[in-house]
Amino acid sequence: MSSNTLRVLLVDADARQSRLISSRLAGANHTVLPATGLDEAADALFSQQFDAVVLGSPLPADGVAELALKLRTLEMDRSASCRTAILSVSRDLFDASSWCPSKQVGIDGYLSESFEANALTTAVASLTRVVCRPNEAKDPVPGNLQIFDPEKFKAQVAEDRDLLVEIIDLFLSEQLLQIAEMKEALANQDYDRLYLTAHTIKGSLASLHAGIGRLRAEELESAAKERNHQDCVHLLSALKRDMVALEPALLQLRDTCRPV
């Protein structure tokens, strides 16, 4: 995301208000794609990427929650390094018939109803960056951990080559199914299932002495326990990248231990 230019998806069924917001944002050099409803917005999110989604006129709370879930799932599939902020220009966003204060609707922040261009631009950019920073902070590799420590793993299996090969093959086979299971659990917001699978893969990674992946799985396990959907999306995406980085190291060790 450029600090000066944002790609904004504006969801507003009020044509006059939509034109007003679009004009002010475009005047501040941002690119704005207007959508008149949630279905149109969902289609846009599937085909394009945005820095922020701005919600204008009243919308059904359930529909906004569904849109937020679709967006987070897309970000996981794309291994996105930064989350798209979902912002509302008014706290009176929802239809009275559907509004429930306890609903987790996926709104990251609220913008002033004043549409003065610079103020709105600053608010959008600021909130978008705030949302990104916590996620980006989870990605750097901890300095005291390794992707894989082959010497510790070999010592754990007492240098038994057959056992070593068997464990690696089993892990590589199971982790594909486990990642798919966690992805499905997250899409269904089944946090108990996500927690249990993350706990299982954490144990496997600990046995392999794959420190970075084990830590990531532990963070995902904690996020699932807390039912923190946004952190779960990011951490599962990061864990998938950790598995991609780990696989070549495991295969190299396995190949050196196979009988000639």
C-alpha cells in the first residue's frame, strides 16, 4: 500500500452520498470503486485487492459480517501480508431491524461523518496502517529459532534412519490434511476444531525440532482459543508459509538417510 494513494472499495446504496465520498477521495488522489450493495462488493473483492473497504449507508449487520469473513478468507488464500481495513463512515451503520450490539460484525474502525477530503484521507490511511502493523509484526523470524534443527531431530530418534524417514513421510502427508482442515474450520468459524488441529500440528513440529513452525502453531492455537478471527486468519496464512519453507529441509534430510 502506498502511503499517498489508497485503493478504496466504497459500499453505499445512497447514490448521492456515494458520489460525495467518491469525489472527495478521488480529489485526494485515491482510487475509488463504488458498489451499491454487499453482493456487488463481494464480487469486487474476489477480483481485485483494496487497501480499505468503506461502508456508507445502513446495511444488514449479518451481511457485513459475512462480507468481512469472505474478505479474511480471501486474504488467507492469497497469503496476504496486510489486512484490508473495513471502515464505517457512521456508527449508525446498520438497519435497526438487524442491529445487535453484541454481534461481531468485523468493523475495524469508524470515520468522522465530515467528508472534508484531507481529514477523511488521513483517517482511512491511518486506520489501514494501524490494522496492518500487528499482523506484520508476527511475520519476522524470531532470532533464536530455526526453521529446522536436523541434528536435534536425529538425536531424538537415536540416529535410527528408518524411523527418521517414517516420521518425516508421515508428517509431510498429514500436514497437508491438517492445513486443509484448519482452513475449513476457520471458514466455518469452528474455533474448537481449529484449536485442536493447531495443537496437534504444534506437537508434531516440536518433535521435528521445527522451532519457527511450532511457535506459529502455538500462536494460532492461542488465537483460536480466544476466538480471535482476524489473528487466526493471519496466523494460519503464516503457518502455511512456514510449512512451505520447512518441507525442503525435511526432504533433504530424508533423502540423505534413505538406503542407497
